Amino acid sequence: MRKGKDITQGTLVVHEGDIIISRRWPDRGAIAEIPKDFEGALVVSEFSVLRVNENMVDKHYFLNLIKTRQFLDMIDVFSTGEMSHRISEEDLKRVKIPVPDLSQQGSILQEMKTLQDEAIDLRQRARLLDKQAQDKLIQALNLAKQDGKKQHIERVTFDRINE
């Protein structure tokens, strides 16, 4: 068996900050930024490695943009093959990316962060409300312990209530 460092065929070396995008079933959004812990890791050649010119494009703007459903649908147009459903490296390079100036990219990112933070808060609130609703059901059925004892409610099997 070969060790990772000896595998070179069909692989690409990635570095911290690189962005990888799967060219197989690209509309599924397998896109990630390489973290520090994966510096020098290998990825299979089914991925494209993107290195952003940060004098032109904010990496976080770019990463957020290419993860949008609109972008994924756009690159899916270039996909070929019924079974493999791939986009070629050449076709991926032909995709046109909207690139406003860096200050506008920063403004867009700030607005996105505000909305994403609000979405996180709403999801947390929804989880809390769901738990409260479940607790309410348990209380309504008197299944909660009262004075250390559970109240008796008839319990039936599924087949008794199934028509």
C-alpha cells in the first residue's frame, strides 16, 4: 500500500485558503475553503482548485457567491453526461463571475452577515419554540412527573388505534 505522499496520479495539492469545487454533480454545491490544518493535502482531480486574486476579489465574497443556488444552476448548464454529470475544467473557467469593486463587495458581505446572523437567531428561536411545543404536549397529557409520580393515562398499542 502506498502512503499519501507517494500518491501523485490524479491528485492535486491544495494550500490554506484555496477554494475547491467539485466538478462532478456541480449543482450539489461541494465547495469549500481549505483550512490551515489541510495545508499540503491532496484532493482528487474531480475537484478544481481556485486561487482568488485578492487584489480583485474578496475571497469571502467569491466563496459566498459560488455557493448560491443561482451560481450552481448556472454551472450546471455546462454539465455533461447522464451518469457522471461533470463540468470540464475549461467550461468552469468560462463561467462569468460578477465582480463589483472591492468596497462594494465588502458592503455586500456586511449585509449578508447581518442577514445570516438574523437567520441563525431565528433558527435558534424556532428550535426553542419547537421544544416548548413538545413540552406543552407532554404537560397536556399529564405525562410529566407531578410530586415525583407520573399520572396514569391509558396507553394503547399502534395496532389498536390503526384502522
